[in-house]
Amino acid sequence: MNVRQVLLKGGAGLGGAVLLAGAMWLHSLIPELRATELDPIRDGGKVGEEVRNRDFSVRVEKVEAARSLAPSLSLGDPPPVGTEGIYLVVRFTATSHREPLELRTAQLETPGGYVYREGPRPGATSAGAQPTFQPLIWTSAAYVFELPKQRLEGAHLVVGPGGLLPQLSAEADIDLGITRERANELVQGAAQGYDLKAGTP
């Protein structure tokens, strides 16, 4: 094998390695770009404010905390459904603008990239099925989240209708106003046996 053949084979190998590295880089980058393109458009606000977008308006009325939730059944006097963390109850009202809709996606986002889905533990009372929000009619509802106590500070509620085409939907991003002091107040005042239907322990 002469020097020319060695150089050709070495160059081809090097070129192939460069192309492979470039393809791997593009493969890792494209999903992130697509995910950004598909993210719903968010409108932000705070507790007590009407957060409005093209599809719906939502207003968080109250944020409460609980150490345990009332059981869903009363037969046999079952104990409250506890948690090692904290239950955060977000009470809100909402209305649609054009047609009836459901707010199918609800999550709590906290600093550090933590995301908590809505829903109490099995066996606990729930606030009932989420309503269908009608145009021009404000309807009350509630979400409950279970999360570690140290994750309360800086929490945001993110809610939207979801759907098969998220890039065509809208979301509301609401700062719940939970500073470090407010987080301590919520934890210290957290109720035992909180009844999600009644709103009282």
C-alpha cells in the first residue's frame, strides 16, 4: 500500500467521523427546537389578577396548604390522607371566550425545573371533576398539588386546555406569590383533614 492510498483512506475516515459527529449534534438539537416550536404561548400574571389569552381567562383567588386531606369515604371512619410533604390547594375562577372548553393541563412549576402534576392521592376527597368553562360565565374550581415543603417558594401555576396541537393552544402562567416567608406561613398553618369539596378542614 503506497502513501497515497494511506492518505486517501485516512482522509475518508476522518471525513466520515466529522460527518457522524455533525449528524449526532443535529439529532440532539432538533428535538429541542421542535419542542420550543410546539410549546403553547403563555400569558403571565399574579394571584388576584385576571390572566387573559385568546381562549380563556383565569384568576387565582386563594392559595391554601394542608398536611392531610379528608378521606373520600366516611364508612369505618378512615383516617385523613397524609403526605410527607405538603398539599397546595389553588382555588380559581375561569371563563372561556369563544366556545366551551376544559382546562385539561394543570401543573405547578417551581425553581430548579421541578414540575408537579395536579391531583390528590387515591382515597382523598377531590374537588370533583373539572368543569367545562362556558363563554362569559365565571366558574369556580380548585387544583390540588402534592410537593415537598421546600419546593413551595417561587411556585407558579401553569394551566391550559392542552390538546393534540399544543402550539395552537394558550396557557396561563400565574405567579402564586410564595416568598420564603409566605412558604413558612403556609407550612405552619397547614390544615389537617382538609376537605377539598368544602374548602375547610
